[in-house]
Amino acid sequence: MKNLRTGYAAFVAGLVLIFNLGSAQVKPETEGATPKMRQEIIKLNYIKDNEILNVLYTFLSREGRMIPNPSSGLIGVSDYPENVEKILSAVREYDVKPADVLFTVQLLLGSSAAETKADDSIKDDPVVKELKRLLNYKSFNLLDTAFIRAIDRETSGLIMGRNADLKLDLRPKHIKDEKGDLIQVEARLNKKEPMLKPVEPVQWTWTRVLESSFSLRPGEKTVVGVSKIDGGDKGLILIISGKIVS
């Protein structure tokens, strides 16, 4: 803790010295013609400086200075007051607590075999009824249902399937448009399979069976994709809905 405080103090002291030297180089043509430079030290709480610096530099004048310190999350700024205010406004807009998204996931198995009994628990689901109309499967069975809580722009995953042989990864991105909240999602479903080369003990690998990028509104349910297995007679079907919980 002592080293952290010492480093923080050294960084701030260094900024003051650099800003003072930089300000001294601005020479007005006439007395009082150049506005006084404003100096600020900005602390980023939720995003990294490389995610916002390109935006902040657009507000900087030729005489302005910006000194980021990635290890501390601090950005030193010295510029004309109106430019510094624009930079602070941009930081307030971008440096916000990321949304927390709760996904509900259904994993279905569609089958074209006539003898396969349909799952009564999902027979009245509107999405399943639509799948029956669109897909060439005679029956649908619910393999698994799960909840995934994911932070905005971060990947979260869980193991699914009756044999725990499927891994689902979701990465949400929360944005707002004219209609309100929108969740953009990157989804990847991998299946655990034995390696082709026989060895003892058996070694396993994860094989990508489904990958999709899609958008949904909070509360909406969407079919992410279908992955055919067993020569196409069966298919894994991923259905996802989501809502913002914070």
C-alpha cells in the first residue's frame, strides 16, 4: 500500500511539473491574449485508457497535453478550459458501470426420426411451434435449461448438456438506440469429444459446433442457430433470451 501511494504521488508530481513546463511554452502575442490553461487529473473507474484515448485526443488543442498512466488508471490533462470540459464530459459518458445481463438458455435436440417421442414440457412453447413449421424435424426434446450472468463486453461460459459435454460462451454488448436497450451477443457452443488419435487415458478436445452473432431486445427470445449432428438426422438448437439486471 505504501508503494502504491508513493507511486501515485510521484505520478501526480510529475504531471504538475510537465504541465507547468508545457504551459510556460505558450506565449501570447499580446498581454492577456491567451486563456489560462486548465489542468485536471482524471481517474478512470470502469474502462481502460486505450478504450477512450482516441476519443479524448479529438478534443485536445495543439497546445494541450494528455498523459495517460495505464497502471494507475489516471490521465493527466492540460488544455484550454473549454477543451478540458469536453474531455471531462466524454469521460463521464464512456466511463460508466458496465451493464449486467442475465441470459436464459434452452438447449433443444431436434430429431427427424418418427419413433422419437416429443417433449411435452415444451410442446406449447411458441418458439418450438415455429421451429416445427420451419425445420424438418418431427420431434423436439429439451436437453438443458440454464442461466448465465454476464458483464457487458466480457465473456461468460458454462457447461451444458445431459452428459456435461457442451460448453456455451456468451459475450454481450449493451447499447442504446432510438428504441431503447439493445443487447448484441457473440455466442459459441463447443462439444467435448475424444481426440482422434487413440491414447490411454483418453484425451479430450473441444470442437466448435455453433457460432453466431445476433441482437435481441430485453425480454425477447431468439433462436441462435441449429447445429446438425448424426448425419443431419438430429440437430442441436440454441434458444436464448436476456434481460438487463443492473
